[in-house]
Amino acid sequence: MLARTLGATAIALSFGVCAQDLPKTQFKVIGLNAPTVASIVDEVPFWRDTLPKASKGAITADITPLDQMGIDDKTMLRLLRLGVMDFAGMDISKMAGDDPRFEGCDLAGITLDADKARAGCDAYRAVIDRQMQKNWNAKLLAFGGNPPQVFWCRGVLGGLADLKGKKVRVFNNTMRDFLSGVGATAVSMAFAEVVPALNSGVVDCGVTGSLSGNTAGWPEVTKSLYPMSLGWSINVMAVNLTTWNRLDKRVQGFLLEQVKGYEDKMWGTLKKATAEADNCNTGKQPCTMGKLASITIVPVKPAEAETHKKLVEGAVLAGWAKRCGAECAAEWNNTVGKTLGLTAPTR
């Protein structure tokens, strides 16, 4: 899987390594769902274009989005541990069935601002990396994200109260905690399965990014979007630790430098996609990252925003702390909680 031979041409890099010094190295990568903005704009171009160009052809990769391989995204970390791929892109909260810490910086609704979302994940970086290295033979390299995770519904939603009794597609446990507080039924479902489920009425609404749903065709099976945020679908880039430890130190240094730029680019893309989402979903310009659609956007009323805050500080934090345990919650309070001004119960 990991093929190496010597040879390359030269390019000066800021950390002092030249491409002529890099041994030829090829990686196998399984990435994020193909229709998402993060995959289209950032991940696939990074592996197919950025790395080969920056290394003058020394570093190359074969990347395939997980949905094109028919992989259950909840198994990505397990597959990475086994060495099925060298690198993986994955929604970290979907790994929380194996370790609740993996949803710790993207608990439903804890941040409503992209910079705060990034700050929360930066505060938790060492914890996630520790758990990956300790239990999953993997190393965390980067955090990214998607536009706010919002409600896409088959009918026109009247507001938060209308979610009561509805079946809503979610993809992690912390969203279940939130929905339990509003009387909705959470239905776990892979991203690729949602459009047919909405079309046939298997679910009434689905949660995904405000632009991710757009690029994946959700406007074709929904009439309204309720922009109450349940997180950012935080994704990570991780590498199999055995692969990483076998790499030439020059390749490690080159990759770490490139990943810094990749991470910054992902957060920049998230902000641009968030800013354009409403335009794209209501048929207005500028819409450079999505498709023009005609969706009714149902505003979040001030009273509903207050209910959201109470649910986050109550059901969401309590549900997660119970799954993760007192010691885990205490560590969260000293990292993410301290950064965001939130406290999870420790008993």
C-alpha cells in the first residue's frame, strides 16, 4: 500500500526541506462523502493536486471518497487502525460509539460561530490525538468542518415546536440528546441514504450542513430549511500510526507543513460556504459553491434560540457527560468547556 522509491525534483519549502530531498511516496486515502463541500473544495484537491505539485511529484495519493466505496462511515477509524488505508478523512463525531470523547468538540449546538468551533476543537486536540494513538493506532493531523448542521424538512416547518413527533435523520449521539429535548424521534442514517428517505417519507426532516445538503441534492426532496444549528460536522484528517512511523522524517516534515495550510483552508471554506448557503438555497447570487435552489428558510425566533441554549446546557451536556464519565467530563471542562465558557456535569 505504501510504495517508496528514491528520486524527485527540487522545490524550496519554508521549513528547509526541498522536494529533491523527498523520496517518492504514494498513499492510499479514503476520504469524506463526495457531495460535501469539504470533499469537493478541500480534501480531494489537497491529495490530487496540492501535495503532488508542492512536492514536484514526489508525494502522490490515490483518494476515494467513502461513499463511493460503500463504506459505513462509522467504521472509518476501525479501518484506519487495520491499515486498510494510510490516511482517512472522517466526521469525528461518528466515531463516538467507540469513544464518546470523539464528539467532545462538536456537541450539538455548543458553538454558533465558526471561530469558536475551531477554538473548541483546538482546545481538545491533544485529547483526541491521545485517544487515537492509545487505542486506534492512528495520529490526528487536522481538524476541519462543514457549514452549520441544520434541519431540512419535507414540509414547511412552523418552528422548533413543529419538530415534536417528527422523525429526524441525525448522525451522532449528541444530536439525539438534543432531539429528545424537543420530542422528536432521532433516526440514524448514512448521508448517502437521506435523499431517498426524505423522498419516500421514511423521515420527515434531516440534519446536515446548510450547503452540504444543497450540493447533495436535498432541495429536490425538501421544502424548508430551519437554521437552528446542531454543530459543524467536524471532520478530521488522521493517519495510520504504523504508516506514519515508517515514513522518512523528511516526508513527515513536508506533510506536517502542508497540513497546516490545508487546515486553514478548510476553515476558510467553511466560512465562505456558510455565508453563501442562504443565497444558494433561495436562488440568489452570489452562489459560487452550491446550486441555485428554491427552499423556504424558516427563521429561528428569539424564544426558540433561548430554548436551544437551555437544551445545549442541559440535555446535550448531561447526556454526553453520562456517556463519557466523570473523569472525561472533568477533562472536557478544563479544555473545551474552559474555552467556550460551558460546564458539563461531573456526577
